[in-house]
Amino acid sequence: MIEIDARHERIALPLAEALRGVEAIFESQIASEFPAVESLARHVARYRGKMLRPTLTLLSGLAAARGDLAVLKRDDLQRLAAVVEMIHMATLVHDDVLDEADDRRGGATVNRLNGNETAVMLGDYLISNAFHLSATIGDADLTERLGRVTNTLCEGELVQLHHRDDLGLDFPTYLEIVRRKTAVLVGACGRLGARMVGADEAVAEALGTFGERLGIAFQVRDDILDLEGDPEVVGKTVGRDLAKGKLTLPMILLLDGADAATFGAAVEAFRARNAEGVLRLLQTGDAIERSLEFAVSQVRVGTEAIGGCDFGDTGDLLRDLADAVVDRDR
Amino acid sequence: MIEIDARHERIALPLAEALRGVEAIFESQIASEFPAVESLARHVARYRGKMLRPTLTLLSGLAAARGDLAVLKRDDLQRLAAVVEMIHMATLVHDDVLDEADDRRGGATVNRLNGNETAVMLGDYLISNAFHLSATIGDADLTERLGRVTNTLCEGELVQLHHRDDLGLDFPTYLEIVRRKTAVLVGACGRLGARMVGADEAVAEALGTFGERLGIAFQVRDDILDLEGDPEVVGKTVGRDLAKGKLTLPMILLLDGADAATFGAAVEAFRARNAEGVLRLLQTGDAIERSLEFAVSQVRVGTEAIGGCDFGDTGDLLRDLADAVVDRDR
């Protein structure tokens, strides 16, 4: 769970209660009469960490309803929050297969425990349940929008795979990948959460932009943690990007401004999957700081997008949430 | 494409035209602005073989509409047919990852050409597009039903994975796995195709049962082909069930009635992944014939289910289709 500062007292408790509702919907949706499936579902439930996406969905509904706490109890809004978390969880399970990761949120990944095959099928089970749950809300247009989001997400992942070991990957392409594979879903939390409570187009768009920029910032922070994070604190396998030949923002910025010697050394360290060598080169220059600055700038653009909306104390909470995305070590 | 006998002349041409419409919808749905994604989509389009599921969807609509050929042109029915084929295609792509298969319908599998990671993500892209396309039909109830189908399908796959190398797998459990992983989707083609043209519950149910039994028969025939089929004719890698420790009906029947010596030899051959040894033991007894008889009996139950409906010449075509499912060598 995301920690909520004490000054958001009015919202904190009803939000926590709504998130418990979301968890209950999530668990009952993926429950199975088959013990083998049920135990996998329970294992995945343990993955749930920050609940960023459900939180943003609920708060976007709350913001659009001008702070009326009653909306947090709405079953359709809670269902939508469970759907986006389920989609996210499916991508985590499949990402772990792609990344050959062993640990996730302090526990073993499904692929390590049960093999890649079960992990592939469990991810499918989560995607399927996400769309089933979405359809139970009874709004075909909502499911269509979510389908467009996941189409985009998968395209982002496929384009990223296509660029593995591509040292020529440039900043615009990197950004387009991140936008698709991460930001569009977070943006949908803002946009669809707001629409669900009847927000007008401008408000939904503002919250959508807020979410998208938050998503980009989140991904860039994740990229940095994968390079220099402490696995004990981060709670998952680090160094996977390099191991799988994934070029991320710090490396792109390093290569972009490098002299011939640094460029050569960086390429060599990258190709040799030399994590220490890569990190040393990154820390010698300012590529990591500049990446973090970019993340901070995205948070700023996101908060500016909702600046014109009168969201009262929900707006303050959203801004705090945005700051926390870049200011974290796990 | 399924070959249609000349005596079904009235239906054959409009059906072929409708299937071309289904293909066009399929291709335009998964098209991508990214060349890397687009070329994968084109590769998958080549997988399309018999089009059993779209054909059954269209014919169920036609049967329920009492043979009115105009329904075959309906955009919603063609979309539904493309959705079920897309779901099927996604399971093929992920199955090939699970089975480490190299060939599919005479060509290389995505996992062989582009690696398991791309195959996992491409399967996800297909599932996502299937639900997106389903949602564009605008009927949330339809998408909810499809979601329930794919939930069931994934559970079937997970239970099957759980029973890998389980020589104690019994007939009822095998049947439940097959029902879930194969029959429920084929049943949905009948049921949802009929509902879409406004069929009453009894007619939709009859076509649903017809599809389900067809699905079971189809899977059993597939199991047999995997044991004794000619890969050149079948068009895909055979022997995968044994290689992956999957117990199928012939082996279950062999073990069930075997004396101690045969039982021991079968278990030994299975554990050693000795394909020739397994096949020899199966062919010595009558396990393969009995499996085929079971498939034929399922086709009979299926055709009996639609026996009470007045489907005219569409009924004749459906019965021919059912016979072809067991009487095939690819």
C-alpha cells in the first residue's frame, strides 16, 4: 500500500476501506474450484504491493466527484480498480517470464516456483479474468477502452523486445515504449476512474494526463532502481534490464553525450553484461541524475495538468502521490 | 478451410464469402503501425487452418435464423467469429511455448522464429485484441460470457499442467480438462452464434452442446494424431504430448485395462519418453480404437442434441462437419 500522510486524514481511512473492497473483488474474481489453480491465485495475491493503479483509479473518481467520499464505496469503481490491478498483475507475471526473474516483492516468482509454462498460463488466467470482471460492470464502451489500452501495452512490450541489444535505441523510441507499456495503463486509471463517476471530458483528460506522466516517471524511477537499487530494499531481482539487453534511460543519456572513449567503454560493458562496469560509468557522469530530473519533470507536467481543476483536498493527495513516485527506493 | 461437400451448394458460397469477411476483420484488428508487430501479426495470420470455430459460429447463426443466408453477412456475427478465432490463435501461440513446438501448420512457430518471450507477448496481444474486438460489438453480456469461457479455458490448461507426468490421471479428470481447455470455446461458438441472431434458449443450448461434443471429439482425434500422425500430413510437430509428460486418452485407456506386465512396460516407456515403445504398446491393444470410438460417440451425442431442431439444410451441413472432425488425418 502507498503510505498516506496524516494530513490527508479525511480521505485516508475511506480510501483504505475502499482498497480492501478492491482486494476482496480481486480475490473472489480469481478464486478457483481447482486447488492447483487456487494456490497459484493465492500466490499472486501476495504480489500486490503499492496498489498504485487501484489507488489512482479510486482517487480520480473521488476528485471528479468533488471529494464526495461516497463514491469510494461504489461497486463499479472498485471493480474497475480491481480490473486495472489484475491487468498489471498479469503483465508482472509475464514480465517475470520474459526477464527470467527469480524474486518479486520479496517472494519467489511464479516462473521460479512452478516453471515458465505455469507462469504463462497463470498470466493468461489473470488477463481473462480482468476482461471478464470488466464486462460484469456492464458498460461495453469501458471494456472497449480497456482493450485499446492493453493492445497498446502489448505493442509496447513487443517493440521493446524487438529493440533488445539495440545500442542505437534513441530517446524518442524509448519514450514511446515506456508510454505504451507503462504509462497508458496508469493514464487509464485516471481517465476511466473519472469517467465512471460522470466527469466531463476536460476533467477526465486532465486526470488521464496526470496518470500518464506519473506512469512515465514511475518507469524511469524503476529503471534507475534496477541499476543501483538494493535488492533487499527493492524486493525484487535487480540488474534484469542489463541482463536481458534492455537499454534504459540512464544508458541512453550516457551514450548520447559520451566522448569516444566513454562510448566504447559503455558499449563494451553493456555487451559483456558487466553490471558493475555499467554502473561505474553511469555514476562517473550525470546520466542517472539527468534521468531522475526527467522523471521529476514528468511529475511536474502531470501535476500541472490537474492544476486547473478544483479537486480540493483530493488534489493535494494526488500531488503527494506524484511526488512519492519519484522519491522512493522500492 | 474446412472442405464443404458439393451437395451443400446453397450455403457453401455465401459461407466462404462470410469467412473472407471474418479474415478481413481479424487482420485489420491485429494490424499495427509498428513494423515489428505487423510482421508478427502477418506470421500468425498464416496459422489459420481449418477455421472450425468461425465456421461453426457462422453456421450456428445461420441454423438459428432458419437458413436465412442474409445473417452470414451480419457484421456482429462475423466479428464474433473473428473473436473466437483470435482467442483460439492466442492459445495456439502460448501452447507452442508450453510444448516447445517447432512447427505449426507447416510453418515455423513464433517461439522458434522469435523466441519464447516474443511468443508470450504476441499471445497476449491476440488475447487483448480479441477482447477489444468483442467489446466493439457493444454487448457487455456477450463479452462477459466470452470472459467466462476463457477463464474456464485457462483453468483447464493450468489443471493439465498440474497433472503432467501424473500416471494416475483418470478418465473423468482427463475429460474435465478437455472440456475446459477445448470444448467450452467450441461450445461457445454454437451458443453465442445462435444467441446473436436472437435464437431462443433451447436452440442456443442445442447448438452449444453440439459444439462442446464436437470439441471433445476434436481433441481426442488430436491426441491420437499426436501419437501416430504423420508430421508431414498433420503439418505440426507430433509426439509433443509424450515429450511433455501429457497423458492422453489412448494411454489412459491402455493403463486402465492393462495386466501387470503391460502396465509396467507402458509406464517405463512413458517415463523414458520412448515414443516408439508407447505407440507399439498402444497398437498391440485396442486403446487407440477405443479412443476413436469415444470420439465418434461424442459426435453422435452432439448431432443428437440438434436432432430435434428444424435446421433444414444447415443441419445437414453441421452433421457433415461433425463427421469430418473425427474422420481427418490433419
